[in-house]
Amino acid sequence: MNIYEDKSKFKIIIVLVALLIGSGSVYYTNILVHRLAQREREQIELYANALQFLVNDDNDESITFFFKEVIRANEIFPVIWVANGNILSYRNIKMPARIDSLDINHAEKQAYLNKELEIMREEHLPVVVNFGDNEVQYIYYRNSYLLSQLKYYPYVQLTVIAVFAFLAYLAFSYSRKAEQNQVWVGLAKETAHQLGTPLSSLMAWIEYFKSDPKFAEDDVIPELEKDVERLVMITARFSNIGSMPTLRPENLCDVLHHITGYLQKRISSKIRINVNCPNEPIPLININKHLFEWVIENICKNAVDAMVGAGEININLKVQPNNKLIIDIADNGKGISKSNLTRVFEPGFSTKKRGWGLGLTLAKRIIENYHRGKIFVKQSEINKGTTFRIIIDTT
């Protein structure tokens, strides 16, 4: 199985295995808890039978020995001996030292023991001790501390495992993101470096042709200068993506008009790009012009591909009262399916046969990492179009 291509299946398998391990742990522990609870019940019944035997034997010394040496030797679970609704004796009841020092008949101590007795009544049925034909007494008890620990142990264990798995996932995600960042930086710097040499050569050749009288009136040189200018901008983009870019105050409306004007001349004449800016003054915003134009260009190029040669792209700039600028880029193309909405920004994801799946990934990185903004798919409908939204803070 390719983990990166079948991530959803891989996640489902991990979850199912985790549920299997967790449920198995809980089931097995519950079996142990049930067995231990049954053993404790049998031990209490053994105490009751011994007490009943000694009482019927009418031996006061034996009864005294039983309580002092047998019942009081129990250090495992709390017990309370009750006769005619009155508490006669107790063992292993944790209470404040001040109350514990009081006589058993003291009202405050009786009240405390009665509360414990209510808990015991809810937890287990008492063990009945028959004294002759008329008198019936009861021994109430609670689960031992060991049994309580064992009962909740699997849940504590699962919680610890879940926390550990979550921390491991965060560490893995951080490590993977750091690795991706290093790849991005290395690729960008190398690309900028590789473009630098031929650019310098092209600029030198243009200057050479401009100095030659034969090319003084030639229209080729201005076009070459435009292409070189474009390559310089591309080189600047890659250079900036490879390091922390410099942000300068820019008029976002002017930036949008500049990049769309460039794109409009290089796409089908059947596709129209409209930029709608508000009438009120727009505050200057700190951005890197080259990188920001790259974002708009990538989204618009995807929109052009989605419209298959004809359509309209509307870019609406809005000023929000909470010091934020919103850019909505809407097209009337084929739209994005619901299954792909969460994947459009993933590296390598593309619905085009020859697409590299890097355009929107770069856009997200530029907006969120360098401009501390947000970019997401606001809405999309099949065969109706898609709207991307960019939010930038003006402060």
C-alpha cells in the first residue's frame, strides 16, 4: 500500500487496529475485575459463615477472636457489620483522623459511617449472617482499592496511549513539515540560481542589439525586454520563496490590476478577467508584490483551465471594518467535487493530466506563512464555478 496515495485507507486501518487493541484490553480487564470481585464476595461470605458458626457455637471467646484476628486482619476491602439497623463494627474505612479517633457511638462518626454504608448498599448486596431463628445481621462491603484500580486501569491506559499517539502525530507532522520546508527552500534557491546565469546573458544580448543601428527600429527588442522582465520577476519570486521575503506597503487594487492586465493579454480572448475595487480609499497593506501576484496568477490560471477556453473571472476586493481585506476570486468553470475540496492545497494534488499540483500549495504557503493571512475555497458547485477567498490583515 502506498501510504501517501491511500492515506484515508491507511488511517482507517490504524483506527480499526487501535479500536481492536483497546476493546481487547477493556474486555480482558473486565474479565479479571469480575473474577476478583467474585473472589472478594466469596471471602466476605467465608467471614460470614465463620461468624455464624461461632455464634451458633455460643463461644464468646471465639467470636472475639474472629473479629480481632480475622475480620480486622482484612486489609483489602472496606466492610461494615450491621445488626438491627445499627453499625456494630467496621474495617478499612478511610476517614479524617479527627473522626477516626471518636468512639463508634459518637453521632458524627455514625453519620460518616452511614454515608459509607449507603455507598456500599449501592455497590453490592450484603452478605447475610443468620443468628438462630430470629436474628439476621449483615456484612456490607465495597470493592478493594486493588479492584478499583484494575477496573479503571484500561481507561487510564487507553488515555495515556491516546495522548502519546497524539504527541507522536504532532512530532511526525512537524518533522514532515520541516522536511517539506527544507525541500521548498532548496528547490527555490536552486531554481533562482539556475535562472540567474541565462538572465544575465540575455540582458547583455539585448543591450548589444540595442547598440546596433540595424536593430534600432526593430519591434523584437521591446518584446524581448518584456520577456526578460518577466523572467526577472519569476527569479525574484523563487528567490523570495526560498527565504523570508521583504514586505512593503502596497495598494492591493493596483497590484490586482497589474497582474490581471498581464494575464489578460496571454489567455484566450473569450475569457474576461474583471477586477472590482471598492469606491472608498483602500489602506496600504504590507505584502511582497512578486509573491502576492504569483498567488493571484496561480488561482486565475486554474480558473482558466476549469473554464475550458471561455468564461469569466471576477476578482472582488472588499474592506472589512475589522482591519481585514478580503479578495474573492470567482470563476464559472466546472467546479470542484466535494471529495477534492479538502485536497486542493495538498502538494502534488492535481486534476490535470500534466499538472504538478504545486500552484495552490505555493499560494497557501505564500499567504499563510509569509503574509499571515488565510486562503480557502469559499464555495464550489459542479458546472457552476468556484470561489477562492483570501483574507489579509491590514495591521
